[in-house]
Amino acid sequence: MSTKKQQRTGHLALLGSNVMWGVMAPVSKFVLAGGLISSALLTDLRILAGTILFWIASMFIKAEKVDRKDYIKFFGAALFSTTLNQICYVKGVSLTSPVNATICTSTLPIWTMLMAALYLHEPVTGKKAAGVLVGLCGAIVLVLFGSGNRAAGTSDVWGDILCLLSQVFYGVYLVFFQDIIRKYSPVTLMKWKYTFAALMLLPFAFPDFTGMQFSALPAKQWAGLGYILLCGTFLSYLIVPLGQKYLRPTVVAMYNYLQPVAAAAVAIMWGQDSFSPVKLLAVLLIFAGVLLVNRSRAAQQAGEDSGR
């Protein structure tokens, strides 16, 4: 495949995956609002479906040997990137608005940079420090002033905090489990992550499954659930590594900005949310912070490349 075709493939993969993740927020809100599926059950279904679908996908690729010592790392990766991440995110979406949830996901590069500086001892430049400060200001503005339904008694401030916490957990995965991320193919990585996550959750999820009357679920709810399991859980994670493989990390990070746009478009169209000036300010601050962090990384990478 030529370089241009590889880049085109990477752009399409990132476009598709981030749009699917963005749309998943209002779709999840719609499914949860029906009252028949709880946030805990939705998390269980996502993890179980991911396990089954990635095991099926692994049957169509060359088998990859996993070192015995790496199973412990897969367990840790599953705990942070799948179990804790999805529990916090799905519960957060049930409490806050779809737009707020996807704005929170845009903070991931900031948390990742902070942990990389502490654990990997990556240098913190002036741009990185400024980016973290600006981005965190955006997150604080969103949590404190961006929720418009407090008068109605909703707990959206806790939803925002949970969505932010989900990104912190995913940042832990990206920083502390880099060795297995780079060592194994996406299908092998996802297959074992979801398998261990399912083993963690299924003993606690059994009452949710037995108490759920799936026959009572309306057709629209089934369609929404199908989208979450197939597109927001399986296809998006299957294709995003193509973008990570063929494009620079700064470009990959910029596609994260599509998620709030996609979520806002669908949520506003469905009447689930509105886009207030305060939310716009939070978006601008977070995006500016992430942009400063990524530009600092790009400059640092260019300096390292020129020295080789």
C-alpha cells in the first residue's frame, strides 16, 4: 500500500471511529432513558459483546502467541481501560448530558501527559504546562458552570466528574501498559482485555442479566443497543489502530475533537441537549489545552528525530 493510500486509510479510520464514539453518547442516553436498561447492565453488555466479537474476529487472523507473564498485564490493562473506564463513562452519561460527556473525553491527552511526566519522566515544557493548565480550567468550567439541569434536580455535576475520571483511568492504561499495546495486534489486545474484564464483571452482573426482560425492550431501544455494541464497542476499537499506525500522534489526537461535535449534532437534533456559551467556553479551553500539549510533543519528537 502506498504512503498516500495508507494516510487516506488512517484518516478514514480515525474519522469513522471518533464519529462513532461521539454519536454513542446521545445513543447511550436514549437507551438508558428508557428505564429498562441500567448503566450497570449496559456496561456489562458492552464488555460481554466486546469479548464475543473480538474472539470471533481473532478466528480470521493468524494466531498470535501470548507470553505467560503478559496475562497479568492484560488483567491490569482490562481493569483500567475497560472495566473502570466503561463503568465510570456509562454511569456518567446516565447522569450528565451527551455533550458534556464527550467534552470530558477530550481531556484524555492532558491526563496522559501528566502521568507520562510522572511515570515515564517525559520532560514538561512550558507549552505542556500551559496546555495542562488551560485544559484543566476548561474541565473546571464545565463541571462547575456547564450543567443546565441542576434546577430540575439532576446530578450532572457527578456525571461530569465520572466522565473525567473515566479518561484518567484510560490514561493510566495508555501510560503504564505501553509494552503490551505495542507488542500485540489490536485484535489480540482487545480480545484478552475484554475477556479479563468480562471475568471481573460477570459474577456481579448475573443478577442484572437474570432480572432484565429483554422481550419488553422496544425496537428503537434494540437499535440503539445494537449501535452501542457493534459500532461504539467493536468496530470503533477495531479500526482506530489503523489511524494510530499510519498517522502522527498529533493528528490522531486532533481527531478526538470530532467527538463533541458529533455528540452535539445528534443530541441537539434529538432534543437531548443544548449548546450554551459556557459549554462553548469549556470546549475552547480544553481544545486549546490539548493543542498546546500536542504541539509541544510534536516539537519534541521533531527534535529527537533530527538528532538520530
